[in-house]
Amino acid sequence: MPPLLLHLGAFAGYTLALLLLTGQAFAWNETRSLFYLGGRRTGMWMSLATFCATWMSAASVVGFTLWMMQDGFRAFGGSVNGWLLGLVPMPLLVFRLRRVRCLSLPEWLARVYGDERLRRLGGGALLFAYTLYLVIQFRAFGAVAAHLLQLPLGFAAAALVYLFVLYTTFGGYPSVVRSDALNLCLILAGVTLAAGAAIHLYGSPLATCRVLAVRAPELLNPWSSWREGITTLTLGLAWGLGVAANPQYGVRLMAARRTRDALGMLCAAPLFLGWIYLCLTVLGLVGRASFPHIPQTLDPTAFARLFDGTLPVWGALPLLVAVLAAAVSTANSQLLLAACSLCHDLLPQRPLAEQDPFGEDRFLLQNRLAIVAIATVSLVLSQIPLPGILALGRMSWTVVAVCFLFPLYLPRRMAPKQTFAVLASALGVHALLSTLSPLTPETSMLVALAFEGAFWILSWRARS
């Protein structure tokens, strides 16, 4: 069968499955609790599916694999170890977030710390960060879709993910969860088959490492100098803090049916995520062994061409579909959170009157209009020259970490009297350092967190 027909069949099959599955999630009697959190009725396995699928964005699948090709195990040590480290403190959030019943993390900040300005600050940070991060998903999906369907890379290809994401987000959290269950299955199948096909090229992972030991030995030794070791550890710490403070995961803890469902989800997630990262690591090493001379900057288009030309069709095609699934699974979650931040946390709201039966419907319509507006802005941004997908991701999640890390994990009694001023100043420090200095976003984030932490500690000692 010609490759184009296979690609068209795979894309059409994914489209049809997504339409049929998520279409069943639209409810007649919607409330904002159902729209944002699924009515807090999501069981453990569906919570696990949406947690892992949201975690595996296009930046994780494409960006990490290309990073492995460039830097080898240094990329693994600086990213995967840090990402999984971020899971360790999350059980603390299960009890803390579920104790105060809120619909969003910015609302939780305002209620716990008693300052409505924190709600607007947190909502603005999430709206900025997730609009920027949506650009990554649009770029990755557009590049892979253009390769599969032999379209020119541009607006038409990116508009496909725009339609996918709008449809799967319009149904709110229940629709996102259903689509994430499908997407996680496709991601697991895609990376597993691709890794198996990659191993088949050289016989075993050890044989691949022996080839790299001759062609690029520096990739196998992330600790070749103490400076590189410190850099790797610092990067891993920064990534871990970013994961621990990410509201995407906090929302899933809040939406779980029971506390034990949320805890079970956190216990099982490392098994699924670890397997996916192991498969992507194999892909990155095999890709570098097959192409010893690679450019310094790689993008999703290069990813699609490289592995589609290297792996047999039974490994390459599922991998490309997995990238599509990863882009959609993260994009619809972030789009829903961005709309929640805009409509629920930033825009003024009128009290819901009992005599107004259409008040909730108007509010949800406002949310769907916000979804269209935010997605449109991200689609336009994806068509203009911006940094690569990893650079955009690093900027967006570091902003979120600076805003939410300390308030989420430290006791309320340790908070400074002017928590809003401290968080706003820390965000300003991070923005200045990451844009006007040679520091990376991760290093700028650590400096801003050190600044923020100093105020937290001084405030606590003054009260003691």
C-alpha cells in the first residue's frame, strides 16, 4: 500500500475515534463544576489516563527525543529525573487542595491566603503560560500532520489541531478525560512499537550504545566534568519544581472522585510515564547512532522526516500518531485551564441568581467563546517566528512555578503579610532575568524562587 494511503488511513482513524469518543461527553445539564472538574466524579483509572496523557505533551515526545539525540544521557539526567522527581511531593497536595473546594488554583490561592489579588495574579500567569504553551502543541501537530498528509507546512496544517482541540475542549473536563484515555493508549502503543522497531535496527540497546561509544562517546557520559554534573543536577531540580507546581496536575487531584483515587493515580503514574520515557530514550539513542551528524537545531518537521525515513512503517506510523495524540491531550487541558483562568478568575462575575435559569448557560457560553479566542491567538502565534518548542515550554512552566510553588506547599502561617507583593516581585525578577540576561529560564526561575523563599522564611521567623 502506498505510504500516503497509510498515512491518510491512520489520520482518518484517529480523527474518527476522537470524534466518536469525545462527542459522548457533552451533557445537557451542565454546571461550571462539571465543566471545569467533571463534577469531581472521575475515578482512579480515568484520572490516571488524563494525568499521564496531559503530562506527555508534544514537547515531551518530540523535544525530549531530539534532546537525547543531541546531548545523550545528559538530557535524560536533566529532564526525566527532574520530571519524575516532581511527583514526590504531590501527595501533600492531595489533602491540601481537596480540603478547600474550589474550581481553580487561582481561586484556591485567594481563599487560602485571604487576598483576592492573588486570584487575578494566578489567573493572569496561567493565561499567559498556557497560551504560550499551546503554540508548542500547534507547531508539533501541524508539522506531523503536514508530513502525514503531504501538506505544505503552514496555516492549513496547524489549523487541523485548532479544530481537534476546539472540539475536545468544548465538552469541558469530561470531554478532555475521554479524549485523554484514547490519547494515552495511542502514545503507549506508538512509542512501544517505535522503540521495538528502533532496537531491531541494531539488535539491542547495548549494541546501540557500542555504536555510540565509537561515534559519539560524550553522549554516554553525562558526568564528564564537575561543571556538567552541577548543570545537570540544577536543571533536574528546576524541572522537578516546575512539575510539582503545575496546576494541570493539581486540577486532576481536585477532580478525582475520592482521595484514595487521587493517591492511587500518583502511585501508578510513574510506571506508565517511566515506560514512555524509556522508549523515547531508545529512540533518541538509535536516532543519533543512525545519523551521527545532526544539526544543532531540530524541530518537529525534522523529527517526522528522520524517524519516518529510519524506522519501518509499523514503527514510524504509530510514533507519528502518538505525537498527534500527545499534542491534542496537552492542548485541550491547557486550553480549558486558560479559559477557566480568564472567565472564572480574571473577568468580574455576577452572583448566580436562583430566578435566572439561564445564568449558568450564559457563563458556560462565555467560556466556550474564550476557548475559541485563546485557541485563535495561539494559532496565530504558531505562524510567526518564535523560539523552538523546548524554549517556549521552559519559559511557560517556569512562570507557573514562580507563581504557585511556595503557596502550594508551604504552610499558610509561613506566608508573608504581603504575599501578593512578594509573588508579583518574584515574577518580575524572573521576567527580567530570563529576557535581559544570559541566564536560562530555569536558572532565572531558581533565582526568583530564592528571592521568594527568603521573604517566606523571614516572615515566619519574625512571627516566631
